[in-house]
Amino acid sequence: MRLILLCFISILFLNCQDKKTKIKNTSKVIQNTSEEKELVKKDSVITPKREFPLLTDDNAMEFFLEYEKHNKENKIRITTDYGEIDILLYEKTKFHRANFIFLTKQKYFDNTQFYRIVNNFIIQGGSTDDAKVKRKRKQIGKYLLPTDTKRGYKHHRGAVSMPSGAIENPYKLASPYQFFIVQKKDGAYHLDGDYTIFGKVIRGMDVVDEIAKQETDNAEWPLHNVYIRKVEIID
């Protein structure tokens, strides 16, 4: 009888020990799970919320109509290796002004190039082969702007205008990422009515002339890259 009692006590003791071990192990698992969650939380990449929609032909005009109401800036400075060019943007061409201010604030033009040069005619900028700039453009969106050519502006020397978005573009919709400056002393009035003039150079035409002198290949691309180091809004 005494032997049976001792056996019973031993079994009871061992069961208690097993339960304690299981409880400890369970507690450890819960603790590890909590730590893992914390690590996952730290390692997770939080996608920043977009400040503006991905622009398309369907929503760009509505977006800029609202954007121009709250972003009234109208002067910008283009910094190049040849000097600075200050531009006044016209209020009447509100969609094109708002587009240029928007892209400036997004720093799109920084490190683009004057990629087309025709001496005694125009210098054209806003594009590049740089993959980073292409990614910026993709993030902003793909869209064209309609022409706005009946505001009384002409392609005088120093006029800032927007080229067509594509070769096959019968309505000459404007490419929002590019612009050209008329360098020709007598103006380029044959362009009137086809391309939207949305600003004029108010300082730095000597810089435009210097850029226009740069040697180019047969495709009018400068042999040495002419970088737009930055574009910024000025008072």
C-alpha cells in the first residue's frame, strides 16, 4: 500500500512538472511571436501617399484647373552651366503656366537638358536619356495639353513655347515636359497659331545665345550635353 502511494505521488509530481514546462514553452512562443511582429513592422516599407493623382489625358485638365487657383507663381529661373535664364509665365495661358509650375515644384526639370539646338532659331529643353528623369516622368503621368494660341502672343525673340507631343499629332497637342525658347533675332512667326506661347525670357538672353552657339550633330543634338542643372521659382 505504501509503495502504491509513493508511485501515485511520483506520477502526480511529474505531471505537474510537465505542465509547468509546457506553460513556460508556450510563454516563450508568445514572446517570440511578439518580437517577430515588431521586426516585421520595422522592416516593412511604408508606401508614401501620393500628393497628386497619376496624370492622364482624362484628368490632367481638371487637375491643372484646380492647381492654378492655389499656385499663382509666375516667375522661374533656369540654371545652366552657361548662366541663368529668368522667365515670366503668362497668366492667360493658365493650364500651361500651372503645368510648368507643377513640374518645377516636382523638380522634374532638374538635370534634364537642352537637347535640341538650332542656332538663329530655337533651343529646346526638358528631355534627357537619364533613367532617373524617365522614372520621374512615369511617376507623374502621361498626358498632353491642348493648344492655347489665341491670347495675342507671338513667337518674338525670347518667347517660351511648348512643342507638339508627337510627330503624328494633327491638333499639335503640347508635350508638357518640354519647352523651347525662340533665339532668332527677327522672331519665328511661322510658328504662331500652332504652338502655345506661355512665357518670355526677362533676363538671360545672352545665355540663350551662348547655348545656341554649341556645336550639334545632324539631328540637332548638341555634341556636348547642355544640362539644365535646376529650375526654381523666384519672386
